Amino acid sequence: MFQNQPVSFSGVQPSGNLTIGNYLGAIRNFSHFSENYKCFYCVVDEHAITVRQVPAELRRRTYETLALYMACGLDPEKNTLYVQSQVPAHAELGWILNCFTMFGELSRMTQFKDKSAKHADNINAGLFTYPVLMAADILLYQTDVVPVGIDQKQHVEICRDIATRFNQLYPDTFTIPEPVIPKSGMKIMSLAEPTKKMSKSDENTNAVVYILDDRDTIIRKFKRAVTDSGTEVRYAEGKDGINNLMTIYASFTGKTFEEIEREFEGKGYGDFKLAVGEVCADALAPVQDTFKRYISDKAMLEAQMKKGAQEASYYANRTLSKVQKKLGFVQVRG
Ligand code: TYM
């Protein structure tokens, strides 16, 4: 579709303040593809409403997520940055793909099981078909790679299954995408319960480090992080708290676990926690400075959204029209 350039696609929900999990697991890696891939990065507001949102907060976070994409180094001249609800083809292809997705396969999705346990009073159909809309996002752009954290792997796999099934019935429709999961930072855990994923919707804000937390807050949260009763900084089975802090330190510094163990030999957990807080705060400071500039310029962000939605719609509509034709929908021109 893009003169033989491969395509990268990913999305982030504006459903809470973004965390260092979102940064290390996903957003930081989006820019690796900017030079050699045609890149589409989307703010997936339609996915966010599968859980109740306060409208004013959803609106604010949609602007913030776009500003954060840019502050994390995604140049809108090199990447198509846009908001999902501004490109209607996503919802349209989502409906079509619903008719090629089985009830049984959606019932097996672990995120659906987790979220329906958490929101037992609102197990809506959108929550159930969430992975189908995600498949539509990806397949509309004939995507080759999907940079995500490991928690989204199962969703990319069902997307591949849906695309393969569709291609068997209607050959040569979709490119089959591959998930690209970072080696380090694929799953950052909660600082309070290190067996649980760090999540932007966690009610305990001390368990989560947000990309926009100030330096003192970041250092305080790491100081309080739950660890075991040992003292040695060593990666080992069952030491979930320390393992998580080592993963975070490794992700920010590029050091291996062996290097980290050597660096902190003879020092206690206290020194290590402070060091993790410092590298995290240092790495986020330039992102935060740039973010502040962008978020104060709403007109610029709206112009970017408009430009992004126009670019994305052009490519999305090409795939949608191809799919509609294959299915037998009547297309009248002019
Ligand atoms: P969301 O908004 O939950 O998360 C955005 C990205 O951040 C990654 N992530 C993490 N990585 C490591 N450690 C963590 N603790 C952590 N928490 C989140 C996620 O893996 C994700 O890559 N369904 C997606 C949004 C989506 C999407 C798409 C992604 C909609 N359509 C199409 C890719 C392609 C989601 O809920 O992301």
C-alpha cells in the first residue's frame, strides 16, 4: 500500500493518566519505526468507552495522549497521529469483522475476563467485542507490525486469526500483522502489588508511576515500593518487587541484570530504590517539559488531529472499500 514500505500501527486508550508501563512497554518504542515504516499511532477513544468515562476527562485525556505521543518524540510529519473516533472506518470495519469472529474465541480473552470481573455491573457488549474493534484498527492499514506490551499479545493473535479467516474466504484482503514486544519493559508491575500489572486505572495512585508525575512524587513512590525482606539486589524467582524494580532500571538505563547486580553489590534496597527513582525522573523530565509546551497549545493539537484523521481516513477508506466490494455491498460512485 505504501510503495513497499512496511506499516507500523498501535494505539493507547485515553482512559486514565498514562503510566511508565505505557511508556516503556509501548509509546517509547513507537518511534523506532518512524524512519523505515509508514506509522499510524492512534488515540483509541472508542475503546475507552467500554468502561464508563467522565466526558470532560475523556476529552482532556484525548488531547493529553496526543500531546504525549508528540512529547515522546513522535514527529507528526513522519507519523500519522490521530483520534480513532475521527476516522469512522474503524467502527465500520469493526462491525463487519464482528460477523467473522466467533463467540467462543472472544469468551477466551483474558482481558475480557479480568475487566468483567472488575466491572461486574457493566459487562457490556462493547467490552466483549473490544478485540474485534482492535482488529479493525490494525487491519485497516494493512499493518505489518504492532508495537505493544505483552498484555496485548492475545489481542494481536485474535486479530491474526480473524484476518486469516477472512483471507481464506476472500483472498488477498488483509496483511497478517506481527506483535512487536520489547525485551525489557514488556510488563511493568504495580509498585504496591508486584504480581499485578501496573495499570492507569488502578485506584491506588501510589502503586503507579505516571509519565507526568513530578520528580519528588516519582522518588517517593519508588521509595515506598513493596519489596521482600531481603537486602541483596538480585533478580530471582519469587522476588517480584525487586525483579520489577530491576526491570524498570534496566529499561531506563539499557543495563543488563548482571550489570545492575554488580553496580549495587553491598548496597541495600534503599539505595537501589532511590537510584531507580532518579533514572526514571531524569528520563521523564524532557518528555514532561515538551509535553507542557504542547498541551498549552490546543489549536495546534486540533490542527494535528485534523491532519492525522485526514491522512488516516485516506488509507483506511481504501481498505474498507476493498472489503465492502469483496463482501458484495453495492458501491455507487459520484
Ligand atoms: P492500553 O491503553 O491499555 O495500553 C497502551 C499500551 O501500553 C502497554 N502497557 C504496558 N506495557 C508494559 N507494562 C505495563 N504495565 C503496561 N500497561 C500497558 C499496552 O500493552 C499497550 O501496548 N487494547 C489496547 C489499545 C489498542 C491497540 C489497538 C493497541 C486499541 N487498538 C491496536 C495496538 C493496536 C490497550 O488497551 O492499550
